[in-house]
Amino acid sequence: MLIIAVTGMPGSGKSSVARVLGEELGAPVLVMGDVVREEAARRGLELTPANLEIVARELRLEYGPGFVADVIAERIKAMGVSIAVVDGVRSLSEIQSFSKLGRVCVVAVHSSPSVRLERVIARGRVGDARSVEEFKLRDRSNIALGIGEAIALADYVIVNNSSLENLLEEARRLAGEVKVANKDCGRGRD
């Protein structure tokens, strides 16, 4: 099995990259944040950035740093697929959870904070930051979870400070490269 684990800070473009990789590789895309949103909804909480960060932190404290990834891994196993794309990996613990299923290819999407802030405010997704303060809270939370290590140890990095068209073109190019070189993903990291 091959898991394409897409990581990046909020607003970097990781969901767009994950979607294209899924389409190009014929793979389902599972979103890590869905597990947190589902739990917040189960608890009857409004889906605000602060509430989502609290739930994400509590899940990891109570069940371990790889818990959200373990839930997604179970969903992947139930699908019976040979390749899956995971959107929103936040730490090495999560990457290690996925490595129990097979090879993990980590793709990091990077954008400058100012570009990301502009995108997050403009898209207005449920649970997204609506202010600079909320944006900074999300960034600090992601950094505390260990996203920097996941980004630093990525097999592939896409810099996304340009247009959506350029990002999608880069994601399609990367999909072709992963098809050819996926056997090398994770070497030296696991």
C-alpha cells in the first residue's frame, strides 16, 4: 500500500494538491481534519478555530499523538485500496501511524504566511480563521503538533506563492513523478 501524506500550514494549498493527486492517481482522498470536525460536532461544539484546536489537542492528549491518523488508517483499510491520499498530516507520529499500512510518501506544500492569511480569510471555510489572531492561533497549534518536522522530512515540496493554476500544474507533475518514483518515498525517514 502507498499512502500519499500531504502536509502544510493552513492556507498553503494542501487540499488542492491532495485533490489533484487523488484524481491523477485514482486514489481516495481522506481529510485528517474531518475526524476532528466530526468529534467537535459530536460534542455539540460550534466549529470555530478555537474549538477545533481544543478538540484536536484533547484527542491527541487522551489517545496519543497518532490518534487522528489511526482513525484515518482504519478508514483506508476498510476501503481495501492500494493507494490513498491523506490531506492534513501534522506530525511525524501521524506519518509513523500510516507507515504501519505501507510506504508513506510525504508531500509538503509551503506558502508564505501573508499569502496563506489572505487565502484563509478569502475562502471562509467552516472552522477557518476569520482574523489575524485566529490565524496565528492555528499556526501556533500546528507548530506545537509537530508540523515543522513533517514538512522538513517531506519527500516532495511544492512552493505555492503563485496562482492556483500553477499549483494545480505542479500537483499534476508531482503525481506523474510519484507514479514513477514511489518506491523511494520514505527512505531515510522511517
